[in-house]
Amino acid sequence: MNPSGYPAEVVPLQGGVQGGFPGQPSAPTMVQYTTVNITTEPPPDYIIWSLCCFVNSNPFCLGLAALIYSIKARDRKVVGDLEGARHYGSTARCLNIVSTVLAAVMILIVIITVIVLSVEANRYAYRYQGNYYGYEKKWHNFK
């Protein structure tokens, strides 16, 4: 389980013949260690998503709040506080999700409202012309 390029080290511990009291160290035992390099990836700050929410759809100023938290997350990341950056980034992500969902719902409501109003206006115009539900009114000019 050693990565390539990293030699295994043999380090003596305890073991072998017990020549004393139980639990007391005696002769050394060889143990093999494995070195694992874990690179921690910096947490995302969602700055682009926050800018889009701030500029395009900003219901209840959630886009502004998300932008502020994204900037704080980026500042924490630059300083080296990855846990603080993760916390601020998570808050910015939640605010961005709520802002995006609210903006999508508002756009959907506007589209539905425009469709309903245009259908009703068309019906009203059709009725005003006298051709509503297949009934034709004849307007006579009296002289």
C-alpha cells in the first residue's frame, strides 16, 4: 500500500519474548508505515453564481446577501481559514439556491399571468365585436 516513490519505513515497537510484567515493553517489533499525501481542495465560494443572482434576479436582496457571503468565503480562503471559507461558501450556496428558486417562480407566475390576460383580452375583443360563442349580433343602422 505504498505509493510509488515512497519507501516503506520499518520502525521497532514492542513485541517478541515477554520477559517481564504483563503490559510492560520488552523486545522491539517491526512495524511498517505508509505515507498518504492528502491535498485538501479549497472549498468553492460560488462568486459567479452570486453575481448572476445579484445582477439578474435579486428577490428580497438575497442576491446581495449571497454576494457578501461569497466575498467573505473568498477572503477566508485567501487567509487560509478553510473551515471559515467552507461555512461562508455553504451559506452563499443556500442563499443562491433560494434566490434562484424564487426568481424562477416569479418568472413562471409572470408568464402564466401574461398568457391568462392575453386569452381574456382576446375573448373580450371577440365578444365586443359580436362574435362570442358563435352568436353573431347584427347591428343595424337606422336612417
